[in-house]
Amino acid sequence: MNTAGQRDKQQWRAELSARRAAVGAQVRKTEADALTAAVGRLATEWADGAWVAAYVPVGGEPGSTAMLDALRAGGARVLLPVTGPPGPLDWAEYTGAGSLRRGRYGLLEPDGPRLSTAAIESAHVILVPALAVDLEGVRLGRGAGYYDRTLPAARADARLVAVVRDDELVSRLPEEPHDRRMGWALTPGGGLRRLGRRVTGN
């Protein structure tokens, strides 16, 4: 677990992106397998026919489509984002890896019907991509703002889970007024961890 200093968000993004780029293929696979196993254990608790919003990892993000398949195997219906112009994300249902196609920015998106930006209101669990998250739940994204515009519409009781590598769970990150805090972190080594407290003296 890292200690955050006085760096701003852009400095954090540059450092964390470079660190991810240096991770080898075998480590990525090992971490993806661990995340899939963790999601598989949690899926029946999260699912029971409920919607879970997730994403397809790209550009060094931890995880794989196997996480999505584990959710479906546990009984969840899986929403994936469909990226359009800047604004809240649209959503479509994931029905298997064969249903994915290349979308905007080269992201993999379902080829089925669009369910509108309001679909996020149905999700009981939302797996959120992040470059890092801190112990209080402050999330650092890539900076495009799609999730900042999307998460305000989420259910008040939705479980917001930042998916990060183990060393991307840090003590403190810079926070802005529009940031929506995460309630949990999911990491390859630690599994699901409740957030909401800081380590003092770091």
C-alpha cells in the first residue's frame, strides 16, 4: 500500500500509468485469474438475478472478460458501458465474449440494444475502473470524466467497487468536490475490502 504525498491528479496518473505499463504479461494473467476467482466467490452474493455494472479491462487495467463470465455464472445480469460523446455512459447487456465489438477509443462494447444512461439506476453493484483508490474511497480515474457524470445517477444503496492492483490501493489521493467515493476496493491479493478509514501518520 502506497502513501500519497502532495502530488496532484495528473502526477498520480502519469506515475500509475507508467507503473501499469511496466507490468509483465504473466503478472497480468496471474492478477486477472485472482480477480476472476474473487468475483466468482462474490457473484452469488451480489447477483441472484440482479444487475451488476462492470467493464471490459483495457490498457493495462487489471482483470479480464473472465470476470464478467464469472458474474453471469453466478446469476448476475451484466451491464457494460457504451462510450459516446462526453457525458453519462450508455449501457448494454453483456451476453458473452462473442457479443463484444470495438467501439469508441477501441473499447470493447456489447453489440446488443442500448439500454440508455438510466440503466445504471438498476445496478446493485458497480465495478468501477480506476488507476487508484484510497482508504477513504477517493477514486482516481483516467480523467475523461465519464464515471463522474454517470455515478450520480446510481442507486443510493449501490455497492461501488473500485477494481485496482494491490499497490494501487493507497493511503490518500487528492479529492475534488465532484468525486464520488467508492465503498469497496477489489484487488488481486486482498479480494474485496471495505473502504472508509484512513491510515494516519503517513
